Amino acid sequence: MTMTVKLDAPLERALRSRCAAVGRSASALMREALQAYLAQTEPPAPSAYALGQDLFGKHAGAQDLASGRKAELQQIWEQKHPAFPLAPEHDKA
């Protein structure tokens, strides 16, 4: 695979100088440096979402959670407080 890497002038000079000193190409030195870096660093820890992704469900569960909520709340109220029925203007579902 071919990649393009943009280096600032001081880094480019340092790379060219090192290449000349060791008699190797810039590609070879960069490949070696990248391999060393990847070998010594650990991959980032997975995010909380990635850890629980198989447990989350956008479309899981009831699809109609909001429909009929006013009627259900009125019914709950009237069961708990039979002496205090809701006013007629609140009876609308």
C-alpha cells in the first residue's frame, strides 16, 4: 500500500539526514519506525458503547410507549385517589 505523509521541514531534514547516515531509504526507516511504534503501544480501550453494543436495541421493546399515556395515567390516578377524580378538561386521552 502506498501512503503519503506530510512532514514539516525540520522533521523532513532529520529523516533525510538519518537515511543518509544509515544508508536506507525513507520508506524503509518510516516502515521500521511505524512497526516499532505499533508494537509498543496498546490499542485504545473500547468505548462504553462498543462494550454494550450487542445489548442495546434501537428498535427493541414496545413501539407504542407514548400512545395512550394520558388515559393510562388517568386510570392510575383514579385507582389511587378515587375520592379525587380528575377534572373533565383532563379526561381527554
